[in-house]
Amino acid sequence: MKVLKFGGTSVGTPESLNNVRAIVESQVERCVITVSALGGITDRLIAAADMAAAGGDSWVEIYTEICQRHSKVCDAVVSPDKVGEAWESVKSLLDELETILKAINLLGEITERTRDLVVSYGERMSCIIVTAMIPGAELAHSLDFIRTRSHFGKNVLDSETTAELIASRFDELKDAKTVIVPGFIARNGEGRISNLGRGGSDYTAAILAAELDAHVLEIWTDVDGFMTADPRIVGDAHVIDSLSFVEAMELCNFGAKVVYPPTIYPVFHKNIPIIIKNTFNPEAAGTLIGDVKESAGTITTLGVSSIADTRLIVLRGADSELYGRMINTLTRNGIETLLPDGKESCGVRGNDAERAKALLDEEFAGESATATISISEHLATIALIGRGGSNGNTVEQMAKALNSAGIPIAQAPQQVSEGSVACMIAAGDLKEALQTIHSNFINTTTNR
């Protein structure tokens, strides 16, 4: 048995959905298919909810657009004998959504709980269309078995409850060859609709693969696999044939957007390989993520990745005790720290910067005379990901390459793993830095 996940671009148009159907129908073994909302729909649902909360009737235009989009897609991909029933189910959900948006508009506000409810309609509608589109497919709703709990204000997986519910539900579906599951959405311990966060459809698929002991997880997207760099910036970027789980996690953690980082953890622990495939080019080999070992002739410098919006937090007047408190304050509140120097500074992602500053100002209010917090803006983090310690990806070499190109370094390069190095630069220099690092360290051919 295998699990296949199709993202928003893969289910975004009738043409791409026809590709999905062909891929699924070509499978000879039992498959569980996880699908995202139609491409762009999650953002439109959020926009509609925000406009409704702001007052007026501008949300109606977006809601109408969402209705028309689903109607056209349903008509285009579902067979005539099933399209009526499928559209009736989708229309029922759209009617519910309209009622919720009207309530938001009347109240003039939206809570996070209501926002979670609104965005859930994307996956709930797409999975109805995909199930109706594929002959013999059966729907297993993730709201019945994916459970979350709150942790530092964020939804995290309730692993134990989820495992029990998946086992029970899929025992009922043991004779189904193709099962369709909406990704991303879940319920919390109170039974209210929640979700697994942005990229959560990847995570849903990985959870299912691990709990159902799939032999492989295929992530179908709109690229041929992990690239050595962003091809929109680096012209000679190429597909990486294979990655270890750790290498893939490092690329994702430093900005590669091929898969959602938490996706890797469930299958890593079960040693279930992931294959990244292109829905629009299914013949391409893709990237294999799994138990990859270095062999003779293997090129060990793998790729360069980046986080475009990074802020550097500096604690002036820090000693080891104060610095430890800074890092602990951030991590216990769920804020990821980037490139901590062990002395006075660390980075955070831009969307965490305001909350990080507020938390640290509160933490060090009593030491304001000796310890002050500053945040540098307009920075980016760039990481060179390698395999093993023999690839020459040293701190000194990265610094030398950037300095030779005249690119100032805001936070000195650090070894982040045995074969990987990262540093911070000005955001305006990111494009040139990516090109410089790629040309200095990444070979354009592989022996893998």
C-alpha cells in the first residue's frame, strides 16, 4: 500500500485534475490519496472571512468566485452520472460557508476558531470532487480521525488519539482499493474543527503513511523534485536525485518549500521513503528521500536554501546566564531560533519578530540598565546543505566566497550540521548570494 498526496496546484484546474486521475488510475496497488484545497482557495477563503469581518459586502464577490470555481471544476472532471450528486454535496457546504460569512459580517469580527472553520471548507469541497472523479474511490474524512491539541497557542498533533482512530476507520475500509482523504484539517479535543497549519496536507499524508505502514509516501507537486537552488534565481539549478531524511529536513528548515517540514518526522521514524514527483511531468524520476548513504563518486554538496525574511536579535550586555534565558524564553514560547552564536545573538523568522521582542522586553525588564534588546531588520538566512564532513563546506570557505563577491555578512557563518553551513546577510543581497554560493559549491552534474 502507498500514500499519494496531491497539493493545491495538482488539484487546481480541470487539466491538472485529469493528470491526477490518470496517475491514480495507473496504480496497481491499494492507495490512500490525500488532497489539498483547489489551488489558491485557502487564501480566498481567508480573504472572504477578513472582508466579512471588516463590514460591507465586498466578501460576497469572493464567495461568488469560490462557488463558480468549484462548479466549473466539478462539471469538467466528474462524469455526467455522478456530477449532480457531487455538486449537491459541494453546494451544501457552500451554503454553510455563506451562513458563517454572514454571521462574521454581522458581528464585525472573526475569532481564530471561526477562521479555522472557514478555511476547512477548501479541503472538504475538493475531496468530494476528487472522490467523485475517480471510479471506485471511497472518502475517509480526516475530521473523523486526525486530532490536535493546543501547544503554546498552536495546533499540534494528538498522536495517540489519532493513531487509534486511524486504525479503527481504515479497518472499516480494508477492502477499498482507493481511499480519498482531505489533508490539512482536523478536530481538537473538544470536537471543534482545527487544522495542522500551512502545508498540513503533506503532514496528513505522512501521518497516514506511518500509521498504515505504507511502503512509500509520494508527494505530487508542480516541480520535478528538490532542486539545488531556487531555479527562478539560479539558472543552472538542477534536481537532487536523492536525499537523506536529515538532509531534506535541513533544506526545508532553511526555506525550501517542496514539502512541509513536519512531514518528514512520522515517516522518518518508520523508515518509509518519500518520493517527490511532478503531477505535470509524471515521467520524471523525482527526488527520493530515505536511507541514503554516501558512496564512491557521490557529490556531497547538495543544495543551497534560504529564508528571505530573517531578523537578528542582539542582547547587549549579555553573559552566559542572560543569554541562556533569552534562548529559553523564545523556545518555550514556540519561537524557532536561527544560528544562535552562544554569546549575545540569534535569528528569528520575520513573522515571529514582533512577539519575540515583546517576550524578551518583558523577560529582561528588571535588567534594562545592563541588558538591552535590539532587532536588525531586512536580513536573510542562507544555508549550504551538504552530506558528511568531507565536502569542504567550511565556515571559512562560505565567508570567503561571500566576501570575494563583495557581499557583507550580518551574522557569521556557522556549522549547523556535519556537512552544512549557514549565515545571515542583508535581504537585498540574497539573490546575488544564492548565485554566488551555488556557483562556488554546487556541481551541475551528479553521479547518484
